[in-house]
Amino acid sequence: MKEKIRCAFAVEQEQPFSNDEIALLNRVVEYLVKRGLCTPALLFLQTIVPLNYIGAQLLTFFKPFASALFDPVAFEKFTLLLERRDTLPKLIELFEEKMRHKSDKTSSTNSNTNTKETSKQKVEGNEKKTD
């Protein structure tokens, strides 16, 4: 009897994600980033982390409707993936990485633009001095 009670509230051991699972999560992240929904999705995911299993069950309920919009096989894999406790933290990590990469890319583009503008201003300033 003690053995049954001891395992009553046991939590499964987290297993590492396979390459296919990571690729699927990256597709979800790319889909939302392309549509400019990165920040709202990130806030939503951080809010519902404790409810990920219920969310997966809700997606299972909406599967017949979602099959018309999304690839049914990928949707089923994503639903099963959401049943794992460590999926939403991994998805949040991928979102944050994508946002960090995007902001680094934007800041480097802005600094290059600013450098070019500063160089133009110096050249124009030198031309005015010689006139």
C-alpha cells in the first residue's frame, strides 16, 4: 500500500526533445514571428505555463476545425508535444532567442546606417569648409 501512495503524485522525467520536435516548435515560432505576434504570443505562453496539459486537451477538442487550416499530422504532433511539461518553457526559450536575434540584427543595421550617415555628414562638412 505504501508503494502505491508513494508514486501517486510522481511526475514523469523530462526527456530531451528530438530534432523533429525542435523543428516543429521552430515552425510555430516562425509562423507567429512572421505575423508580428511574437510579443503577444510570448505573454500568452508565460501566462498559461501551468495549464499546458489543459491547453493540449483543448487543441484536441478543436482538431476537426484546425485540420481545415493546418497540416493535420503536424497539428497532432504539436498537440501531443504540448502534453509534456517542458514544452512551453522550451517554446518560450525559442521565442526569446528569436526576439534577441531579431533585435541584434536590427541594432546592427541601425548602427551601420548611423555610421554611413555620420560619414556623409563629415564629407559634407569638409566640402563646406573648402568652399
